[in-house]
Amino acid sequence: MTQKKIAVLGPGSWGTALSQVLNDNHHQVRIWGNDARQISEINDKHTNTLYFKDIILDEGIKAYEELSLALADVDAVLFVVPTSVTRLVAKQVAQVLDHKVVVMHASKGLEQGTHKRISTILEEEIPAELRSDIVVVSGPSHAEEAIVRDLTLITAASQNLEAAKYVQELFSNDYFRLYTNDDVIGVETAAALKNVIAVGAGALHGLGFGDNAKAAIITRGLAEITRLGVAMGANPLTYIGLSGVGDLIVTGTSVHSRNWRAGDALGHGEKLADIEANMGMVIEGVSTTKVAYELAGLLNVEMPIVETIYKVIYEGAEIRDSIVKLMRREGRPENEYIVEIKGLN
């Protein structure tokens, strides 16, 4: 692929790591953010020490505080901002963008209140004449590993497979590989909901439970994610792929995961407000828990693990008592959710 100009919106850990991948592929990368000190650091010192203490970025990666300059003449725009500000940033992009671009996002969440997926938000806020079909970039990936060029495989999903293939070619190289998928609903719901399960997995670790419990919450958590996603229109096969079980494994088992670390701290008895204050990054799983709980009610989908995590976070339920209640639920067939997916219930 010939060199492209790409604006990466969001100089967080994942935005920075993806910028390096694109730069390694000889694209012209522009990172946009609203923290003047961070932008200056990237440009002057070629570091982003808020997220990576020992990483030197290539001098070809330029940072911008002015959105119009970051977007000038770009071929593609990659959103990597927290879900809570995606709509605001998309509105700003729509106001200053003056030509059609490929629009991608690599964020993982669902909007509070509306319960909408990120691609839906972008479609609503950026006029169709200014963008391609939205492409979702998602899968099992820690920024801390991608930034040191560890092997990483993820998914590019779009209703338009040609757009997905374009993004696949933008990113793919010797250490970073993308697969295409046309199930946007499945990829986005998997990306968002695995953060909820990761909080629960971290809490089990913080409470001192072992690998048996870890396997249990990941497996049964995947069943819940699949149930809700299919009710929203997803393909169930997506959840056994990279953006489903792959992302759930990496997020639900690693200290690199801020959602896992937040749950671990909850398991150790720390208060959520203190955890959020000390994290230094958005814990998407906390807000997504509320959205998932509400969606499950609206769509009449049974999600006992999500419900338990919701009650711990938002209703102050005691964690150990909540686990006992979860374990003492009425016995059920393991594959019941498959019957539900087939619409035979």
C-alpha cells in the first residue's frame, strides 16, 4: 500500500501503540489530543511517559492540539478516545473535516443512556458524504505489548468488506496481523462486554480464588456476552473468534488490563472511587456494566454474572455474599444458551 496520511484521535496507550504500528508501515501519522503538555512531549521528546516510561517513538509521528490541522488532507481517521467522549469528538470532526475519509475506531464500550455502539455514534455524528462505512479495529491486544512489537492478531470489521480490507492492509505487518469480519455488532459488543467480565475476573483474583474460578468466569461470561450480542443481532460465531473469546482471555487474565486491575482492587477491598482516581485511565468496564445490565433487562436476556457485578459496583453488594448467591443459583444445562441463540426456547 502506498503511504497514507492518518489522524489518530486520542494519545492514550492504545492510540499511541497503534500510531507506532502505522508509522512502522510507512504511513504519515498525526496524533491529536487536548493536553498541551502531552502533545509537546510527543513532538519534542518523542515520548509519552504518562503511558510508556521507556518507549521512544519515531520522530515521524507528529502530535497536534489543533484538530483541523490534524485532519488536513488525511486519508483516514482512527478514533481511540473513551466511549464517554466519542460523540463529542465526532461532532468536532464533522465540523472541521472538509473531505471524505476512511473512518475507523479502536475504542471498546457502549454509550451510557442510549446503549448505542460506537460505530452507531460515529454514523450519527459524521455525515455519510464525509466518511466510509465505519471500520472497527478490535481484538486481543495490550498496548504495552503492541508498543514493543510483540505478536498481535486482531480484527477489522465493517459491513463493507472492502473498507475492512483497506484497514487490514493499513495495519498488517510482520508483528501485527488483522483478519476481516462483516459482523460489526458482534465485534463491538464483544469488545465492550468483555471489559465487564474482566472486572469480575479481577475481583475473583483479588479475593484469592484460583485458576478454576478464572476459567469459570471466562467461560460462563462468554455465554452471557454471546446471549446479549445475538439478541442485538450479532453472529454467534464471532464470539469464538479473536474479538470474542480472544479478547476476553487477554483482558480477563492479565495485569496489563485496567479492567482486571480494577476488579482485583475491588476484591482486595478498595473503594471504587479510589480505584478510578488512582488508575489514571478510563475503566470502560465500570460504565459498560451499567449499560449491559440495562440492555439485558430491555432485551430479556439472562446475565447473572453481569447482574452480580452491577450490584457490587452500583448497589454496594458485598462481593463474597454475591458470589455465594451466584454459585447457589438453580442448576441449569450448560448449553442452554445455544438453544436460546437458535430461537428454540
